[in-house]
Amino acid sequence: MKKNVMILFSLLLTVLLVACGPDRDMDSAQGSNTNTDETDQPEELMIWAPDEQSGDIEEIVTGFTEETGIEVEVVPFAMDEQEEAMSLDGPSGNGPDLFFQPGIGSLSVKGLVQPMEVDQEILDTYSEGSVEALSYEGEVYGLPAVVETLALYYNKDLVSEAPETIADLEAVAEELTDVSNDEYGFLYPATDFYFSFPFMAGYGTDIFAEENSVFNIDDVGLASEEAKKGATLIQSWFEKGYLPNGITMDIVGGLFNDGKVGAVINGPWALNEFKEALGDKLGTAPLPQLENGEYPITFLGTKGWMLSAYTEYPEEATELAIYLTNEDSLQQYFEKTGEMPAKSSILSSDEFQNDPLLTGFGSQLERAQPFPPVPALSAVWDPMADALTFITEGEDVEESLEDAVEAIKQDIEMNYK
């Protein structure tokens, strides 16, 4: 009798732990929640979509509903707020089935995503490197929707030819900048590490040391001599009055649309807005050559649909991700947003290759590199934003970078070891 009571107690304890534990293991996330029988098909799936594109995505998912009978609730949600919200809403059952993110980051380490079961034949249709950007340790956690990098947009009425070198770009700044009238030769949000790192990378800066595609997160290269050269270049633009302090992406875009800036650095997500504002006056080009003869190395980004670790319908959610990233859906998304689709068939099409406004991005993509595919990358952004803020305000470059690296290492030691 005592033995039976102990067995019953153990079973009850196990059930309680499984029911209450916020960190479900992958077997439970994929096993008991798999719904292959039509009677278990969900009536609705929820996805978190980028604020600006949520309306376009709502139009695309109507086709999925027509094919499957499953409704899709599209919730506008800022990408940079999704990870924290997933940590709270996922375990409570209020999170989405899919959410939209720029890479795997720390999502897998935090247990916010689960692997997708997708045929290799489908995975092979995405552009090179894009699936890997949403994978970690051999597991695919999301499907790519867009690939992106930065390029130079310029107003042909103000800049007759795209600057080929940094010296050319500075000459444009010298000629056109008139701060009293809010007129500038070129602008970009310099305190944003995503936008400024290319100028550091062009001098040979690595975020983490790499050997044979293995990244050493203990070896942070952001205070190296090469990094200091890039940061010093950026600081010089503020010292010369070419760039104002406190500049944001919204200010950059607004002034460029108003015809007050010769050139700006931005991504393909801004293409439709700039086309509408400037029309035939708009041109694109790769970032200009540095004084060392090398070119700025931009990030090759991949944004896509990640499978929540907490979805009750992983198979149906995966089917939705496949639908959202098929050729027809991504072609429609490209036409509405201007963002470059992560589909080889579209990127290689004549329509895409012959578009003069995409040639600047095409050239820069050849000089772009993927983000280091390690969760510890998440530790880099805030300290480097602080460092760049100090640098643009005239603080010592070396000290600012060394302080940032120290903060990065401390974060890695605490959260990524």
C-alpha cells in the first residue's frame, strides 16, 4: 500500500512540474502539441508582425485562410520589443504561434523558439546563408522572409554622381552642409552600431575572433586598433560639422524626403518611401571606398518567421511560415514594402536584376557579411551604442571602446557561458 501511495505521489508531482514549469523541453513542445488530425486543427493562429508591414501581411495571409480554413490574427508588434514580451506572454499562453525577428540571437538560449520540421527541398529555395541565419547548432528555428543590408541613397538633383570614395562623400558634405537651414551633404544615425560598424569593419574589425567558422566569444575585437580607426573616422564627421548630434533615423528620412540632404545611409525597407518622395531624382549606390582602399562591410541581415516554443500547433504554424515565405507571398511582400525577398528565384529574376534602384544594394550585398551566429551577439548592441554616443560627443575614442568591450565581456560572462 505504501509503495502504491509513493508511486501515485510521484506521478502527481511529475504532472504538476510539467504543468507549471515555464521552460518546456523540446520533446514536449513538439510531441504532445502536434496536431495532425483535422479535428484538432486550430481555428486561428496568431502572429506578431512588424508594425509598419502588418497591414501588408494581413492581405497575404488571407490566401492561407482560403487554403486551410485557419484564420490568422496579425498583431502589430515592434520587433525590438518582441523578445522580452515573448518571455512573459509565451509561458502564460498569450504569445503568438509565429513572430518576426532579425536572426536567431539569444532566442534559442532563452528557450523562446523550437525547431521547425521543414523538408530540405523547401529549405533549398531560400537565398544563400538566410536559413543559417535563423538556425543554431544545426536546428532551423525560423524561415527567411527578407535579406537586407545597407546602401547609399542619394538625391540626383543635389549629388550628380554617387560618391565613390569617403573623400568624395566628405566633399559633398563640405559643399552642401548648412546647419542653419537644416541642409546636409550626408546623414545617418551614427550612434546606431548597425549603421556605424561597417566603417569599423572596413578597417578589419571583427566583433568576435573567428577561426574555421567558429567564433570565440571571449575574444571581442571592438577595441582593436582597426576599430579605433573606424571610430575616429566617424568622430571626425562630427568634429567637422558634417553630422549633428542627436540625429535619428526619422530625422534622417524626413530631411532626405524634403530634399535637404544629398545622401543618406539606409536599408531597402526605406526604398518605397524614398521613391514616393523623390521619384526619378532617387539613386542608390554601395557605400564608398575607405582611405585604406577597402570598402565598408555591412551586415547581411535576414528577417524571418520564428516558431514559438509555446505554440500549441507547431505543425500548422510551420505551414503558415512556409506559406508566408513562398515565392508568391514574398513577391507580393516585395512589391508592397520594397524589402528584398529571401528567395533565390526572385533575387535572380530579370525584374530584380534590371531594377536600377536595386543595383546599389546588389553591389553592397557582395560586400556584406552575416551576423556572427552566436547568442552572445545580443550583448554587443547596447554597450556599443553607448560608446558611439560618447565618441560622437567628442569623448576619447580608445577609452569609450574599451569601456564598451568590458561591459560586453561582463554580460557574456553572466548570461552566455
